[in-house]
Amino acid sequence: MGPRVVLLALSLALSVQWTDAETRIDLGGKWSLTNGNKSITVPATVPGGVYTALMAADEIGNPYMESNDVNYRWVANDSWTYSRDFSMTKEQLASKNILLICEGLDTISTVTVNGKTIGKSENMFVRYEFDVKNVLIEGTNSISVAFSSAMKYALSKWKAHTAYDVPPDCPPDVQHGICHPNFIRKEQSSFGWDWGPAFAPQAIWKDIRIETFDCAVIRDVVATAVPWNKKFQVQPWAINITTYFELGSNTGCKGTVTAEFPELHVSHNATVVLTKRQTSFSMTFQVQNADTWWPAGFGAQPLYDLYVHFQSSDRPAENSTKSLKFGFRNVELVQEEVPNSKGLSFYFKINTRPIFIKGANWIPADAFQERIDRDRLTNLLQSLVDANMHATRVWGGGVYEQDAFYEICDRLGIMVWQDFQFACAMYPVGEAFLSSVTEEVVQQVRRLSSHPSVIAWSANNENEVALRQNWYGTAKNFSLYQKDYVTLYIDTVLKALNKENSNLPSVSSSPSNGPESQKEGWVAKDPGDPHYGDVHYYNYPADCWDVSVFPKPRFASEYGYQSWPSFDTLETVSQMGDWSLNSSFSQHRQHHADGNEQMMTQIKRHFKDSTSTNTTQKFINRIYLTQISQALCYKFETEHYRRLQSSIVNGEGMTMGAVYWQLNDIWQAPSWASIEYGGKWKMLHYFAKDFFAPLLASGVEDDKGTLSVYVISDVDRIFDGMLNVTVWSWDSQTPLQSVIKMFKQFNKSAEPVLVRKTSEILSTHCAKRQSCYLTFQVTGIQPQLASPINPFFLSSFSDAEGIKKPNIEFDVSKNVNNTFSIQLTSDATAPFVWLEAHGIRGRFSNNGFLMNQRKRVELFHAWENTTVDALTEALTVSSLMDIYQD
């Protein structure tokens, strides 16, 4: 604990609004874009990229259309130069320091001002600052940013690395990708991935500006807080604020640093002397009465304005201010011995509370970053919370997301596991590469560490397991690649991380065995050992209805199955002739080897294929089947992990996290996502709302026919409850019988409440398993709670008997705020009822559900203005039996 300090009482001073005295000249807006041989010149918007500029100028069509990701490869193969003029005044030029600040250049570029080269870029994830004082003139100035082809650069770096191979050299052919992304510090998936296209964009993808100042400006502020005591309610916190300054050409600078929380009536200031050797300043003080920030579902997310202000002593008119929204919370990653098991636990405590992490992995929301705005991020992240999740993992093959992403996560209570951007590859460890990586880590950690949403860092994605399991033929020289691995991730990435910020947990890889990996030279013999750390699990040949195939890990940070997006989504990037699984379009769009075959194999285990003779309709029906199959697979696997949170089974279990692969899509294609490109929820996302519900009854049947029904609770208290197990016949909308079990549930646990032979539950009411199914629901009597009704299928649908083709009618009425009620009426039990509002963006309250009662009401939340008539015209309702001809 740091020393207690005297706090300044604030009164009228709190009403003062700080303003920056340094001048910022925004260079965003209109630029000109020219290719290498000057045959193409088009207007361009900055921030922005080459592809979107060419689209806006009608030089190219939609890059996502059909096979244009390959057809437009010439764009990535060319070199492109951005240029524009800007003005400088005599007063601005009089400043001692004038810097060009480039927040994001993607990726290899030469920057020229008034014909003079002032600097180069080689890392997409680094902010570049160039001294331009001596090259600027009064009046009109010119600037150009000349990009080189990233694919050519990566190839040249690979060719120059002659000592030994750094694999993989190229992505699999099925991905239609670009080679050697590991040789360039750029979004790795921009060279292609098994769910996305390869465009290798060139872009000024973040802000670019001129800054003028005399003394110093604040570049970054990192604030971390720890509780003054362990009650974690309204209480004192100790906050440390480190301010990082830019001095420019100055050798020294004096002034006053003030940090304040106006809402909390707290302010602290100190005198600082800055030099070239000391460009940062830290202060620690106490904050009273700050409410605690909690993940969604566990409490509120109070955020307080924090202002850090620098006032120069030498030049009183000069000042600089940085502001941010700050949340007070504490994070621990607990890795300790587990009773009745070997290995170590792996779970997070937020404000001393152990929390089962529920979430999905995040990939870039678009191949062109400039198209991702705050509204789009809000829609996707709100959808995550609306499906009862509270966490996401920013995957290591994309980008460190824009500020808006983390700000939205702060506000919504979404915990972020942040990977450093290395994925599925070995990497070179030359001095220049490591130096660039160090700067990348420093800048990103300073930018992101103050967000309460960020709870953990991982040095890479899957590179420990890739090395140990010889994914890329490294076994023949394992010790060499292990040395490189340690050099990059331990001696560079984690060293820089720990130097900057030791307040958040970190892991050396995902998956990894944590301390056990460290003991084994940071590359464990089995990085997927369920007794340690986190696990990634994929098993496409296995039957996902058989939960015995799933591992019992401490933490499941990746798992999943593919499905196709809806026909409405695909139709925007395809045309007649593309609409079958065997078309060239479908084969081109499927970047996962044997992906379509794997989906159909999983489907045919439990469903009959569509019998439609119309090619397009058969394609639409198969899309529907892939979404059903995917949703069920995730349901079975996720509930398996949730049931294990309080259990040790044969030395395994105590699972404390389920973060599935993946939340979102980067384009319109088959993938593991639960939300389609454009924001539409797949059936999986509707299922996630139920299987991640804070209170859930979940069943599992063993090979001896014993059914165990668990009550899974996130509720942070003991409660009395009632479990209702209901037997239904497929040919009736009236339940056959119910089994009621009263119980007392302990807080945050998963306990078997009813254990009984399935045959005893069915008794004489159901003669054959194939003709019946069960539903589970749990209600809390004190306090009053209710879980979703959870169906449990007793046979495959291909074997089920008594399912009729229902006649489902609907009636639409208007509610408020662009929300509509849909009254559904069915004359028979209907599995996987699917509502679709063709051409109207929005989502339903529930979808893909089992309708086993005559009437049901659902809501449609429109994301755009529409009417009852328009929605009625656009709405279709279907269910499983509709894909089979009579």
C-alpha cells in the first residue's frame, strides 16, 4: 500500500474546464490517392483505406462480392500514395516543437513533407511521431504518405531471412490468402484466415495531425486503483496515476500536474520537473466514496471523469489535458492447488468475487477498419450483453481495437481478455523486429490499461501449442524455435508489459498451462492439459450430442462449430447460380478445409437432409440446418462447462469460464460466429441467451440411462427453488406429466438437484423415447427467479416420431420505440421455429425456439424505422418440418 496523502478539497475550482493550449492541426478529411504508376488518382478520406477510396470512386466494385477478394488482389500488389496540402501560420511556426502525429499507418510507408522525407513506418500498431519544425513553411505545405505493398514487403523480409525458416510460409490454399504475414507487424488475418478474406490493405487508418507546443504535452495517462480495504463497496481506493509526457526537442520542463475526479470532489496536484531522462510522473492518492465497477449481471458500471492537467511553470499560457472515463475495480487471476485434483485452478476474481466467465471471442468486424464505426461496435457488444454474456477475448490475429470498443465495454460491463497481436505462427526475432514489438507493447498497454473492462493480457494466440504439437514442422529443430519463442513472448512482450503495468494478470499464451508452462521452459509438454490454465477445443469428427467427448478444463477459452449465415446476408454478395453448397461461390467462401462436409456430417447424425428439389430452396434449407446444428452443439458443450463449475470428475473440472469461438463475422461467409456480418443474430446467438442465462436447469444422461438435472446459478446468494421436469409427446401440445423437486441452492454453483433413471421419469406416460422429449425449468421461490425452459431431446430428430408439419399463423402489432409484438398460433408442436424479417434490420426477443403451446408472443426490435404493414409483408415463420416435402 502506498503512503497516505493529504487530499485537496475542491469547491469552485471544480467548475473550471481545462483547455489545451498546444495547437492541434487535424489533417483528416480530404486527401488525394494515387497508385504506383499514376494511372489511377481518386479522392480519399482520412482516416481511411485504399479499397474504400477506390469503391467510392467507382474504380472497383464491392470487394466482398463473390470472388473479388482474389480478383482485386492487384490493389494490394500496387503501391499507393496519399497526399494533400495544409496551411501553417507564423504563430504556429514560432512554437519550439512541431510534431506530425500519425496514430495509425497501415503499414509500410514513407512520410514526406514539402518534398523532404521525415520518417518511415513499419508497424500498424504503433503511433509514429515525426519532428517537422525545420521542414514547414508559412502558408501552404504539402504532405504525402507513400505506402508500399504489404504483401511484397513480407515476401522480401522472408527472402532475406536465410538462416532458417520461420513458418508457416503461406496459409492453406483453401483460404485464398497471402504468404508470410508473420514477417510484418500488421493485422495477421488481413493476409487471410479460415473465416475471412485476404486484402492486405494500405491505409491511414487512424488520426493524423500536427501538434505545436513549447514545453510539454501529455501523451498518455495510466490510472490503476486498488481498494483501501477488501469490502469493495462504497469505500476508499488508492489510485496511482502515471502521466507520460512528450517533450519534443526540450531538454527540460517544469510545471504542475493536477489529477481530479470532479464528481467525487477529489483533486491532487504536484510539481514535476521533466527531462529527457524523466518524461513520466506518478502520483498516488486516496479516493473516497467511489462506487465499484462490476461486470454485467453482477452490479452497476459507474464511470467517473478523470482529468489530468499539466500547467507549465516556464510558460504559464501553455497547458495540456488528458481525460478519460475511469472505473474502480480489482482483478485477480487465481492459479492455486485444487482439492482432489492435480494441477492448478484458473479463474478470475473481480472485486474478490469468483466469477464464471461467460463470453465469446472477438475478431475484426470488417476487413477495412475505417468502416467500423461506434454504432456498429455498440450493436455487436450490446448483442453480447443481451445474450447474458459479460466477456470477450480480443483475439491475437486481428488488431488492438479502437478506443470506442473499450469505452463501450466499460459502459456495458464487458470484461476484455486482450491478446497481443501474434497468432498461429512462428515469428522472426531480429533486433529491429523486437524493437518494434517493444514499442508496440508499451504504447498499447499505456492506451488500454486504464479501462476497467480490460482484465487480462495474453502474449499470443495458440503459438505455444503450435510449437509443441508441431503444427508447422518445427519439431526437427525444436530447441531453436523454443528459444525464439521465449525471446519474443517472455523476454520482449511480457517483459515490456510487466515494466509498464503489473496490475493486471497475464498469461504467456492461450491456451497455456500457466505456471506449469513456465516450469517446462514456457512450452509445456501438453499446453492443452485440462488440469491447468485455459483450453482451446475443436473436434469436428465427434458427435457433439455426446457430451462425453468434451474435455473438463479449468477454463474453456475457445471452442466451436461452423454454420452458414442466412440467405438474406449471403444474397447481398452473390447471385443466381451461386446458391448451393457445391457452387464455386460456396467453395470459394468456405475457408475451412472440409468445412461444408463437416457441417453436413454433423447434421446427418441427427436430422434428415432437406428433400426440396429446388436448388435454391435446398440451399436455404441447408443453411437453416447448419444453424440448428451449430446452435445445439454450442448448447451441449457450453452447458457441459457450466455444469462443471463446482465439480471435480476423475480429477478434472472446476471449469470457470466458457468463451466460445466466435462472436462476430468479418464478411458474409460460413464461420463459427453467432452474429452475422451486418449484425443479424444466428440461431446460436438466440440459444446463447438461454444457455448463458444466470439461472438454468441443465440435464445430462449417462450411458446407463441415468439423468442428472443440474441447477446452475450465477445468483450471489443462497435461495430456495423448485425444479420442474416435464414430459411431452411430440404429437401433442399438452404435457404428459411433471416431476417436481424442491431444493436449496448455494450461491454461484452448479449442483445436481434431481438424479433419476430416465425410464422412471417417462414411466408409463411415454412408451417410446423417440416419441417424447423433456423440458426443464427452475424457479426461485425466495427470491423470485425463473430460468428459461430448457428442452432435452431423447432421440435424434431423424428418429423422432409424431412430429407433424404445423400450420403457424402470425399477427403483428406495434408497441413503442420501434418494437413490434408478434402473436404466433400453431396447431402442432413445432421445433426450431424461425422468424425472419426479410430486408428489415433488427432482432427478435427469441428465435429458433421449440413451440409446444398453441399461442406464443415474441417481440421484434427494429433497428430502423418500419411499419406494421411493412413488417407483416417481410415476416416469414418456418419450423423444422417445413424443409421436408410431403
